Amino acid sequence: MKKKDREERLAAITRRSNLPYGVECGDGWIPIVVALDVQIALIDPNYVVHQVKEKFGGLRYYIATSESLSDEDRTRIRDLVSYAEAICWTICEDCGREGTLRKHGWWKTMCDECYVELTAPDKEYLTKLVASSDPDRDAKAKERRDISQG
């Protein structure tokens, strides 16, 4: 998602918050965060967002509701936040496809494709490593090409 598209989708949340770092989660969760904001605003148009972030592979959505809100409405909002946070355990934070919690130095909810991309070895580094382990590698490769070409 382009930065401008992301900012436009998160404009309502930004207006009701003072987030020094913005919304701190991947693009795959943005539709969930936006939908959550819309649902909470229907119950409490004056609620304030304190923080939206990924932590230990899950979504965290910290807010303050209006003091005049009924206990029933506070419970509805708490349930909405809990549901959104629970859903994010099954959605890839990066792309929005179905995902699972994985550990690769840190916890992150990811789909298979994004996980493979994250964990794929650095091809340039491996090429240099292989080349440095066999100084005659390029000459041998040229010789094999010459032989195969006839």
C-alpha cells in the first residue's frame, strides 16, 4: 500500500488521536483497524485513540472512551476491540491473507508467502560467499558453458 493511500485510509483515526508514530502495524491489518474505528465511532463519536500497534505478533488497540458512555456501550466497545485483536492472530500483518503466528527473531503473524520472503536467504550475500569460497568458480562456470555449447 502506498504511503498516501495508507494515510487516507487512516485519516479518521489520525484525527481522533495524538499518535507520535502513527499506526504501528503492517498494511494487512489496516482494513481491520479502519473497520474497528468506524464501529467504535458509531457508539462513541468522541473516543480517543492512544495507540495502535503490533506487539508479540498481535494487534493492540488502546483507547479512551467518553465518560458519559453507559456500561453497556463500554462493554460493546471492549468486545469490538477484543474481536479485532483476535482476528489479527489469523491475518497476515503484511498482506492481509490468512496467516499464523510465527517466530523469526520476533513474533509476527504472517502468511506462508510473506514468511518465505522474510526468511529467504540474501541471494547477493550467498553469491559472494560462494564466490569467496572457490576463487576459480567463475572460470569453472565459463568452462562448463563452453563445453555445453559445443
